[in-house]
Amino acid sequence: MRREAKLLPAQAQGLTSKGLARVRVESHPRTGLELFGPLPGEEIEIQLGSRRNLWLQRVLEPHPRRREARCQHFGPCGGCTLQHLDEATQLQLKSERIYRQLPDSCEILPALASPQPFHYRTKVEFSFARQELGFHRRGCFDRVVPVERCWIAPPAHHQALAATRQWMLEHRLSGWDARTQQGDLRYLLLRQANNQDFTPGEWLLLLVTRTGLEPELVRDWQSRIAGAAGLLWVEQSSTAGAIVPEHEHLLAGRERIEQSLGPLTFRLGWRSFFQSNPPAYRLLLDQLKAWLSPLQPASLLDLYCGIGSIGLYVAPPECRLVGVENVAPAIEDARRCAAEMGRSAEFHVSASEDWTHWAEFSAAVVDPPRSGCHPRLLQRLISEGPPEVFYISCNPDRFLAELAQLESAYRLEKAVACDFFPQTGHIELLAWLRRL
């Protein structure tokens, strides 16, 4: 006879970096439990199953700022985790989780809220799976939630999804099956720019299919999409869980769109790395510029520079700007952007940890991926780094781990969190490090 799962009272005590709740169950020995749905301080009832599985059954005492999520897909969709909490409280909880771990000597600035709490993302990637098109289901690598409207995606996604889904069904095309490694359709990628006033701008749409899909089918898809500045088609034979082009085709329009960032304009293709929330990104860069300008640096080193947006935005005109990035297409974009802006700058294809010319720079900006700085770069900063280092972290937990090493050579002067990703547990951190 199967034993019935036990219901237990519990309390949600805090948020993880993923926006999940840490759960304490007084009558159960398990520790480190994390659960989607509860909010900090809520008294809840959970169901504990085998293999450390647990489910929220009901909220007994709700958080005072709990609200109904706007999105009908909230919960099953693996994207947002905090739509059921107002934005001000989201920002407070996310920033305080990081702030309380910083040194007491550090000046901590009030966290910066995103100017747009919804439809802020400028780039999204939808996945095909079997007969569906949408975002991956929470906790599943081989299933998707058939999204109709996403509240954080660019506005153009609604029409693009509807037209593509109808085309898929009419032609009986199959989405990718991650288990059998077969299927006609892989991804649908949308990039939409912001105008200066943060209104939606022009957009690109990319369809990724298996190699050899009949061109007439793709032309029929193209005929159904209206309003795009550019339509592209990528054929992919790789079974990797990411876009790996084998053949790339421009079907209509152009390959790049213009993205404003304050007084600057960047031309972005579907591959270009650019922060997905430009209004919030500008707030962070304005803060960095305010810290940097009084120092009047003669030279600035921009590590992990991508397409050069940080250095080009914050470096004074008379400052020598050098960017370093190991992705060659990104450096091509950076050089193109600098030339179109009439800005003198140097951009080099190199791993940041392999850069050896340190003595000539008075300041550096470091913007590593979520995995953080390469250990060799940390050692170079400690032994050779410039007087001022400005660290932009998309993974503050990783930055805190690295700070323990950097404190042998640097003091953390100031820090500010910025909410690039409302409705999720993620937050960005800008830190100013000054050599001892």
C-alpha cells in the first residue's frame, strides 16, 4: 500500500539568488530546502515527498505585499519567480541579501530600480519542443510552456509567436525533442531595440531549424511576419542546447538594428552581447561615470568589454580607452561602434586573464560573466592592477567570493545594486575597489 505524503507546517525565511524561498520545517530534520512560490516571512504548509521533493500546498499567513501575478504562465514557466511580489519589495529583498554581506567600511548606496518593471528585456530566445513553442518548463530540459504572452519579453513577441506557431501547426513541423535529438525546429530569437524615450524600437527575428529544412517552408514563415527590420534563418545540425549556426541566411531587411544608450547609438545583430535592460543599464553606467569622472583617469582598461559599451559610455573624451575581449565578433562590433561614434579607442581580441600591459592604466573596468573572473586575472589584479577598479557583477555571490581575495590589495570603497531583472531573483552589483 502506497504511503500518503505528509503535510507539514513551515516558514519561508529568505530568498536565494534564483528567487526561491529558503524553507525551515521545525518538525523535520532536512535543511537547505528551497521552494518556488513562498515569500519571506510567510507561514506555509508543504508536502514532503521522497528524494527531497517538496511542494507548496497553501499559504497560511501571506506576505503583506503579496499580489496576483500578471502572467498566466507564472509558476510552470521557468522564467519569472517573483511576479507575485511588488517591485519595491523585490528590490529591497534582493539588494539587502547582498548588502549585508559587504564590509562595514564600504559606503552602500540605495539600490537602483529598473525604470521598466515589465517588457524590459530587449532579447529573448524561445524554444521549440515537440509540438510546442515557448519557454522551458520549470525544472525540465525537454518540455516547454506554450507561451502566448510574456510580460518581460519585448512587445513584438506576441505577433511573432502567434504567426510562427500557426505556421508550425499548418505544416505539421516538429519541435526539437531533447531526448531523441530529432526535430525540424530549434529556436526563435527576438531582439528589439529601445528608443531614446524607452519606447519599443525596431526588431530582428531569427528562426533556427535543422539543416536542410525546405526553403519554401521558410519563405512561407517569412511571409507571415510583419514589421520586422530584419528576418534571418539559421540552419543547425549541432545537437547542442544552444544556437550553433551551420548556415546563416538573411531573408529580408537588414542584419542590425540601432540601440540607443544615452547619447550613444549601437548597431546590434542577433549575436551581439548587450545588456538586456538598456534603461537600467544606463542608470548603472551613469553611476559609474559619476564615480569615474572626478578621478580624471588618463587611461581606462575595459576587461571583458564585449562590444565596448561600458568604456565608450563612461570614459572621458580625452581618456585613452582600451578594451579586451576574447570573442572576435564582439571586438569587430566594438571597433565598428567606436568608428561610427568618431571615438578613438583600441580593442583587442584576447582573454582578459592573458592581458599583460597593466602599468600604463590608471583605472580598469571589469565586467565578467556569471562564472566571475578567471583566477589568473584575479592574481594579475592583485599584483599589477591599477589604483582604481570598477567591478560590474551579474553574479554578486561570485563577486563576494572573489572579494575575499581582492581585499589583500584593494579596499571596497562603494557599492550599489541595480535591478536589471525585475520579477526574478537576479540583481546586478557595481563595486568600486581602491588599491591599498
